[in-house]
Amino acid sequence: MPKKVIHATFLAAALAIGAMTGAAQAETRSLIVAGGCFWCVESDFDHVAGVVGTTSGYAGGEMQNPTYRNHGRHREVVKIDYDSSVTDYKTLIEIFLRTVDPLDAGGQFCDRGRSYETAIHAATDAEKMAALEAVNAASQALGQEVVIPVEGPVTFWRAEDYHQDYYLSQERQLTRFGYVTRAEAYKGYRKGCGRDARVRQIWGAEAYRGVDKPAT
């Protein structure tokens, strides 16, 4: 066999092995967090590098097949799918902490009660350790106790279809201001609830700012 052919054959084989190795290293993983209104958490994380998908849902309670109108002790949560070759669990937890009020144990912003409490659900011991490290670092950075609990694995229940990507929906609905799109209603709700203003007040320059948020 000519040397050029041999070289080409080995090069093709090397490239194939490299591609398979890269594919093996790149893996879609998930984390589940509760950060108040799940529409807002979706909006924040859809703009994070490495995140490939977000799904609103319910978790943390005991009720089977919860719904928006009846979800018992479940919190509103978001399952965040990410490419592990681009980002990692701890980085995403650090970002999450900077999208919420980590000092509030009774809900988030204008939404109060169990449904809107914060939580981090760690699926493994390694994730729990990483989450606790991020929480402790945040407490030190703020000089106050971060009250977000780090809990164990949890059953995730997907929310109704109309909640998914709510902040992008162009479907119109009747409100006290007349018919507006869900996206418009979401923006009004988020601003009225004071979410971004409070996060900036707490975190200052460290506050995460997604593309749909006003500049500081």
C-alpha cells in the first residue's frame, strides 16, 4: 500500500476515534431548581451558554400528577438540560443563585408561599457537595445567610403545555388591560413583581442579566 494511502487511512481512523471520544465526553445532563415563578427561571436559563433546554414543572411534594390549579406541597421548578462539554453543574448553580433572592425563605418577590419557595435538588452526592459549596460561597459574598435549601433527588412532574416557553408565547389572552399576548403579560408581571430590581439590589454587578432584562 502506498505511503500516502496508509497516511490517509490512519488519519481517517484518528479523526473517527477523536470524534467518538468527543461524543462520549459531551453529555446532556440535567438539574432541577425552584426559583419562584417558573416562567422567569425558564427565561433566565434559556439564555445561558451550554443550556440546551428548559422545562417548567412541579417537584418537592407528595401529590401524584400535580396540576397548576392543584399541586399540593409541590414547588414550581424548572428542569434545566445542559451540554456538559460547555458548562457544568456548579457553574449553573452559581448563576441560579444570582437570578433569585437567596435571602428570602418565604417565596420569591411578590409571589409568596410554598409554591414559590427556592430549592436546589441535587441528584448525586457530588452535586450536593457542589451546590453546598456554591451556597456557602454566596453567603460569604453577600455577608448574609443564603437560605436556599439543598435537597436530594426528586420526582419531576412536567407542567401543562401552556406554561412551557410562556415568556415567548404570542397567544393572546384577556387581562384587565385587554387582550395581550402571553409574552406581553409575562413582561408586565415580571416588572411589576420587582424581580430584576430586587436581584440587582442584592447582587449588584454580580446579578445575572438575561437578554430580555433591562440594563443596569
